[in-house]
Amino acid sequence: MSSESSARSPVGLLSTLKAYLLRERERGRLYLRLSSEAKKNWEKFLLAHPSADRPGSPSCPAPSQATSPPSSEVMPVDERRKQLEKLAQTVAKCCRCPHLAATRTQTVFGIGSPSASLFFVGEAPGAEEDRQGQPFVGPAGQLLTKMIRAMGLEREQVYIANVLKCRPNLPEGTLGNRRPTEEEVARCLPYLHEQIEIVRPKAIVALGGVALEGLLGKKALQVPPGQPISISRFRGRFLEFRGIPVMPTYHPSYLLHNPSIQQKRKVWEDLLAVMERLGLPISQRQREYFLPKPSK
Ligand code: SF4
């Protein structure tokens, strides 16, 4: 193949685009505006060349090719740690979502014990997570740490990861967080699945609708396409992901915006159910958190 035809191959075109985006990022340009026609052409390109940004392209290896965790449930902890490190290296180089690869500071893989019994799944990194490279380190993360401690555990004893490993980009000059698109979630999900496969927890807590949808999918939850998942509808009862009990509950950032005792109590009831399922000790005081105190 001539160098010209290789440059025009799907992989060659993607490499050229990636180099261009990286150059622009080095110049301090964090956002590119695409006309609607350019967006349509990009989507057409991806549809015509499904392997171009999919597992198997040289720069974006498939998670299953990057690591092959033994299917046995009993994997020594050192081996689990190694598998997670290897997967984290793959994720750090991932460019399946070129727009996110071009705008992230770094990927946010996950953190915690490689043999944790309890696995928390969140949505996507926020600004602080993107800066520090760790999940749940902003205000919502501090609340999650308090929730974990209230269960009698430390952050280091559980595993925490998001559905999306890159911060969802925002239009230039805007602040806040953006909900990941279904396409972004679909591309990133295999990494979360591998993390769960390696850690093999005894229970998962899905924090918010995106986490629940990412784990179980709308079809299994009987939510019509195009409709968002209402976490209020699913919280409080166990579902299942590949044989592992999943407790859906509100995302800590929801509690930060709705800090009523009633909402806090709902989340705490969900966590109490998880503690029971894991056989963790529960004191009377813990059972009564956020319950109205009898008047004297
Ligand atoms: S969000 Fe996930 S799939 Fe997309 S570029 Fe980041 S690591 Fe890769």
C-alpha cells in the first residue's frame, strides 16, 4: 500500500485527526466546533468503518484483548491488582471517543481494593476528578466517603469506578457537568465490565440513573428508548448484573441538591440493605440514622 493510500485508510485518517487534535490541545484549544454537516459526515464515516474507532484499531485495543482476566472467581489479590493496572494503562491510551480523548486532562480509571466485596458505580468524572485522576474526589465524593464510613467501612476497602472514564466535554466557556451520551457509555462500558469481572464483588451499588442504565441497559429495565431512567422507580430493591446483586440508589450529588432527611433516609435504607446482604454488622444506632427522634 502506498503511503498516500495508507494515509487515506480509516485508521490513517483517524491517526491524522488524532495528531491534529493533540496539537490543538497543546496549543490550549480545548474545544472544536463542528458544523452539523461535519458531524453528519463524521457519523457516516464511523458507520462505514465500524472498526476505525472500535476495539481492534491499533490505538484503541479491545478491553478483552488488553487483559484477559481468568474466569475463575478465585483470583489471587496480586493477580487482580496486576490485571487492573494493565487495564488502567489501556484505558489511559483510549481514544474511542476522539472528542473526549482530546479534551480530557487524564482518564479516571477507578480506585480501591482489588478484592473488594462492595463496588460503587458512578456516572462520569467531574472537573475535580479529571484534574486529580481519581473518581469521587469532589463534593459528591466527600459525601460518598461519609456514606461508606457510615457503613463501617473505609474507602480503601471498597472499589469505586465510573461508567465513563473521561470527563464529558462541555461547550467552550460553560461550566458544570454534562450527562454522557448513550454512544459514549456504550463505548466505555466494556472497561467497567472488565473491572467488575476482575474485582468480582459480592454487591454493587449503582449511584444514579446513568450507572444503573450502564450496568443493566434500558431493555432489561423495561424503559423505552429515548426515555431517561428514573432512579426513584428502581431504588430500594436488588437487581442483578451477571449474578451479582445490584442496589440502585441516588447519586450523592442528588443528595447535595436535595439534602432533606427523607431523601437521606432513603439512601441509607438502600445501604442498610446492602450491609445486610454482605453480612456486615449493623448497630441499633445505624438502623435509626435519619429516623425521627421520639419527642421527650
Ligand atoms: S470515555 Fe471511555 S471509551 Fe471514550 S475515550 Fe474515554 S476511556 Fe475511551
